[in-house]
Amino acid sequence: MATLFVASGTGGCVGTANDTPAPPTGNIPGTTPDSTADSSADGFDIARVSAWDAEMQFVADVVQLNSGEVVAVGLDIDGIAAIHLVSASQVQVLYTGSPLGMPTSVDLGADGMLYLTDSGGVAESSDDPVVPDSEAALYPTGGLFRMDSAGGTPALVTTEITRPQGVVVTANDILYATGYTELLEPGVFSIANGVVTTLSSGAPLVQPTDISVVGDPDETQLWVIDMNGGQQGVAHSGSALVALFPPDGEITAVADGMNSWGVTGRGPDALVTTIDHNGDGKIKIIDVHTGQSRHVHADGIDITVDPTGAGAGANATLPVWAGGSSGQVYISSNQSSR
């Protein structure tokens, strides 16, 4: 099952893999049973969800532009690395192929540029949902890229992170990413002015993927999905959700049993895409301060099929998320359909 962690120093953690999470570090609570209570006003405000077809074989992650269009990254219908611009009425191909091998995550900078991670087509395990041809990748161990949201060839930012998996950009243009060190230790990294700094590496991380910033504006708080997470280096089935306070890197467990795939944050809220024990997707909003969670429901569309990465919306209170192998992207609105 999944575990939710918090990070804020180097290498330490609280609790054990199958125990109830110990009291959290900082503002991270242990999660509580689902609640119908709404999160505070500056969190997510979702009343309706729409599905758009991205015309892709696999959508790994999404982010919404100010225009309302959604950038989706993953594999196109031919299994080639692709970046698509998706709206309710059309799909535009922004880029396909080399130097990308397997795009895994995307975020939008304050400068309007896209930042994306690419794992280079190298699968981390046989359980990965997509295993593209690694020989087709220009950078076999992947890289962090930057490109114009209008299109153009992605420009390499760094290859110092091996098989990067997730990226998030802060308002002051600091990048945070997940991946592996040169020694193939799982890690969380920051990138500022071209300099890569390892915030945390090794246990309890196992396979860190999606990453987002949540919490108070004056205290950067990172939440990270760890696909095979375990505490004190003990792996377990399912995924983990962890969190971290830069510039330290100590990781503390927040919750277990979520089977999480994607995460995006807004103020006191974190939206997490999960898979339940029946294989159905669930979209949860977790209050960062209280630990209470609530489900996102959708009338008229099925949002339970293979939810993967989650990202920011053009309106920060309205997240978007990816439908994985369904080829869908999901757009939230605060306008009720009734």
C-alpha cells in the first residue's frame, strides 16, 4: 500500500512502513478519514469536471496554460514521445520524438516556459505502465528540458539528474525535481541558476515520481509520490506520498495505503490521484493542515480510469490531471453543471 511522507533534513524518517504515521514534522498531518468538509477558501474549489481527448496512447502529466488549453506529455498513438496542446475542440502537436524518449512530468514557469522531465525511455521496473524503446532516446538516462509553450525543440537544462521523473516550478523560478543520482540512488533535487542540488537521496525513497509545492507561501513544502515507497529503506507494494521542507531533506511519513500516482498543490490543499483496491481511480483533496480528505466526483463522465499526473490550472484553484492510458485530460471548474 502507499505511504505519505514528509521530507525536511537528510535521510531520517518517522514511523515504520505498516504503522500508523507518527506525529508529522512541520505542518504535515497524518491523514484522517474522508470528510465532506470543504478545504479553506484559498485551496481547491471544484464543482465540475470535463474530459478532453489528448489523442495519446499514454498521458503521463498535464499543466494548463493561461489560455485554458492544456499541455499533455507522454506517448502519442504511435508510442512516440509527444507533447500535445489540448482544448475542448482540437489537439495540436507541439513536439514529438528526439531528444525526448519518455516525457514523465511537465510544469509551467512564471516566464510562460514549459519545464519537463524525460526519463530517456529507460523503464525503472517491469511494472512501469509504459516501456518505450530506450535505444530511440538521444539521452538514454533522460534529462530536464525547457521549451516554449507555443512549440519548438525542447532545450536541455541538465542531465545531472538520472532518469528524472517529476518537476515543479516555484514562483521565483526555482525548479524541484525527482529522479536518481549518478549512483542511481533515488532523490529529490533543486535547480537554481543552472545549479543542481540534492535535497535528499537514498532511503526511505525508492522510486520518486510526481512532485508539487503545497502549504503556506512563506514555507516551501514539497509533496512527492514514491511509487514503491517504504520507510527506512523497506520497500512495500503500492506507492507512497512523501513531503519535504527545503533546503533540508529529512523525510517523514504522512500516510500509508493511498496507492498514489500524481499530486498537485494549492495553498492548504493537495490534490492526489489514487487507485483503490478495486483498480478504480479516485481523486482526493487533502487538507495539508488538518489531514482531512474529500473526493472529487464528476457527473456524466468516468474519472476512475487510470488517473496519473496532476498539475496546476490556469486558475490556481482549479487543478487538472491526466487519464493515463485512457488518453484523457481532466479539466476542473468551479461552475456547477446544474
